Amino acid sequence: MKQLLHCCNQAVLVALNDRSFFVNLDSDSSQPIELLPPPSLESPDAKKNTKSPSLVEENPIQAVAMIEINDPEKSFLCAVSRADKTLALYHVASSETSTNALSPTLVHNTNKRVACMSFGHVPPAPPSPQEKQEQQNSREEQKSMLVILAGDLVGDAWAFSTEKANQSRLLLGHTASMLTSIFASENRVLTADRDEKIRVTSFPDSTIIEGFLLGHEAYVSAMDANQNNNALGEETICVSCSGDGTIRAWDYGQAKLLATWSQENTGQKENEKIPARVALSPDASLVAVVYDQCKTLHLLQLQQPPSDNTKDGNKSLKLVQSLECPEQPLAVSFTKSGSLVVAMKDPSYIQLYSINSSSTSGTGTKDDNPLLLEATDHAGLAALRKMAVDASLQMPDSVLEKDKKGLPTLDKKAEGRGNITSKRPIEEMPWNNAARKEVAKARNKRHAKRRKQAATCNNTDDVAS
């Protein structure tokens, strides 16, 4: 899995192959700032690969994340993980105009390759009576601790410090072989995995599992969530997409399914593609979905139920726009203003779409297919595209992990395990090889014979003595 794009407020953090860039959309003249890789590859795996230059040079970015820091400079903290199992943090001032490149302020070495990231705040521990009195006297309050949450390819979620290098703690683990998405709210952390589920865990006390979001019939390929400013009520809303072709909206605070949508609703099931990434608008009213190996972007609207059907509290997802992008989209993310940023394959790289306010008045259903998204541009994004074209940066073909045959490794059906009609070679399905049983029996017989001979020798020595 790859998480190549993240928007926070009006700032954009995007990964273009092995290079990452920060662009502030609040300024019309904002130039892209490149976030440079760590100066040295300090991870053990990187040292092992020093004899193979190609393995060191090919160091694509796996995931990016960003959060705004409440300081006088209104700066941002950015996190970038790479294939060499390094996680680098960058401090970017929103008003930064004097530089076009930044080095990392902190670098972590991760145990496994990171597939998804999110920032979270750990509240301070309750003070003792003495500490409470001292705080009142000094009028200082303990501040929450900012951490970066990272989900890796073996199903573990880690919390990394934003202040000290290589200081981390294991938060939780899934039995699945891969985490595909992670999101931290004020007191919960959501983790999606290969086993068709989304787990809702208490945070920072991750030993408490609050519930599961169940309903997908295949791996969860992506997830996005929202906890504030919802236009649909008080729910804590998240959306997910899956290899089963469905997009689902949830109230993760109550572990309740709100709405389901699939490509069957468009009448084009024969052209059905795997939903690869999904994004939720700041007010939780719009959902953007992009598909693997497909240029189509679907914009869905999450609507309130009719006034006469509010007992079950279910919502509905309705397709309001089907947009053809100039190149295959790889990632989507909404800005605070509601604009949509799309990362694409080269040579388009990145595109900004704004909401046409005239078409979204009311329910947006005056026309059969009202225009909601319009392609716009920004000086910073245009400069970034030109930079990428000049450098001939090559974007990945997919954000999904795939095997040599091009099949998603997330899909357990591709393994052929338990499929007696599979025609895959036996060497690719060792669990179905009956000869393994005979080999194991022969090995056990040899071990038993050796143990018996050893026992006989010991008894003979005892008699002789």
C-alpha cells in the first residue's frame, strides 16, 4: 500500500516517486518546498544492500502525513516514510519563502516498512495533588504529546515520538498480514486491514477495543475519517473502500453502518474496478473515490434520510459526478475549503479541483449529472508539475501492493489457499503438496530412531560401569 497524498488545512503534502513536496495553497505565489530524504541510510537493511547500488537508489516513498502546529508561525509537521524503513519528520513554516528544500529534523528507523500514517495527540497523565497545586501556582498546564502513528505491513501499529529519534511504542497488532489505513481522533484510533474489517480502539489506552466496523467482504483498501464539523449530525463519520467494490460510510463512534454504494449502481459492472483510495470532505458531505488502473473519479454525496424515515438513522450515498481525469489518479484528499487535490500518474502528477458553488445549491440534484468539480490551477502546483516533468519523475502504476502477476497481494483469493480447483503450480501452493506429509513422516522416523539408539547407548554405558 502507498499513501502518497495528504492535505491539512490549505497545505498539500505529496509524494512523487522518491521525492516529496509541500505546497501551501493559501498563498497564490507559494512555491513548492522539497522535503529532502535523510542524509544517510542508517537502517540495518540499507547497510545490507550497500553491495547492490540499485537497491539503495530505488527508495520510493511509502506514506506521507501532515498536521498543523499551534504556534505563532502556524507551521506544519510533515512525516515521510520510505522503502528503506526510515521515517523522517520535517518542520515547515507556512510563511516559508526563503528556501525551496528542507532536511529532516528527526529520523526514525522502523522495524518494518510503513504503509500508512496519521498524527495523534496523547493527553497528559492526571497530575498528583502536589503537581496540581504547583500548576495552579505557576499557571502552567501540561500539554498533550504529539506522536506519529504508523501502520506497517505485518499488521502492527506503532507510536513514534516527534521529539526523540528511535523512541517508539507498539500500540496494537492485527492478525492480518497488513494494515492499509490508520486514523487517530481525539480518543480513538481506527485501523483498517486485509481481513475485511476496521478496528476501533481506545487511544492512547490501546488495550481497549471499542468495536469493529464489519460488512466488507474483501480487504479494506483505504479509509478516511472526520470527527468535527459534520453536516449530517453528531456522528463521528468515516468512509472506506474495499476489494469487494463497495464504498461504505460508518459512524465509528457507535460502530454503525450508515450507507453503502457500489459500481453496480452505475449499471457498468462489467467494467468494475477496484476502489483504491477514498477521501471524505471536511463537512462529511462528499466522498471522492478513485480506482486502480482507471482514470475515472467518482464523487458521491452522503445525504440525510427522508424526514419520514429517520428511525434507523441510515444515510444514503448517491453518485453526483463521474469525472474522467487526464491520467490515472493515485490518491485524493480534500482541503479545508472543500477543494479536491488529486495525485496522478505522470505527466499530470497533481491537479486541483474546486467545487462549483452554483451546482451544489440545495441537494445538487437539479440536473441528472450536475457539474460539481471543476479543474482549477494554483501557481505552486503548476510549478511542482513543471519541476516533476523536467526531472522526468515516474509515478507508480498502482498504490496497491501486487505480486509478479499483477494481482493485489491484499486479496487472499489470489493465494489459492484452500481452492481445490486452482490450476497454479504445486510449488506456488506448498500447503497443498501431499508429498510434504511423506517427507515429514520420514523425518520423524529418523528422529525417533536416533533417540532410541541414544537411549540404548546410555543404558549400555550404565551397565558397564
